[in-house]
Amino acid sequence: MNEIRKTIIIEAPPEVVWDYLTTKDKVSTWFNDLQADMVEGEDWCMRTGTSEPRGRMWGKVLEAKVPERLVYSFDHQWMNHNTLVTWELKPVSEGTALTLTHPALKVPRMLKN
């Protein structure tokens, strides 16, 4: 099974990091154009390019435990399956330990070459 699991330390409190994971305007400063805030039970969508539907990611926010854990389904136009993304935030002396887990990630055949 392929899995992305990465932890970084961010010099900010969990509440600030949470906002940068869930708030439309803040996510768009470091990742892609999130179409609306991430809200538990709601669908989400991101643009990654200028044409439609190319370059879009989408899913549903399954869990939003402020400011500790965010879980959402994830699909991308280049993928042929849906996956889960989990963000875990833990306060540490330096700020926040942020862990991303993205299991069962299959690289599209076109990107393997």
C-alpha cells in the first residue's frame, strides 16, 4: 500500500494552523484555490488550473474537530479512485506538529513515466 505520511513543525498555535487548513482565503495562499471553507459534512472543491474541469480536486469533509483533526475524502480528475486525507494537529513547545496522512494513493499511469 502506498501512503504519504509527513509531519512538520509550524511555529504557530494549532488554531492558526487550523485556519490555514480550512479557511478558503488562507488555504489559497499556500495550496490551491479552495472554493469555500472546509465544513464538516459539506462538499469541498479546489481549482488547480484555469480550465474546467481539468485541474480540480473535490471531496467531502468527514470530520472537523477544531483544532485537532481534519478528515476529508479526496478525488482528483487524474485519479481513478477516491482516497482519504487526514490532518492531525498537536501542540508542541515550538508551535504545532502537523501530520498529513494520505493512504492508498495510486499514482496515475500517465504520471509514472
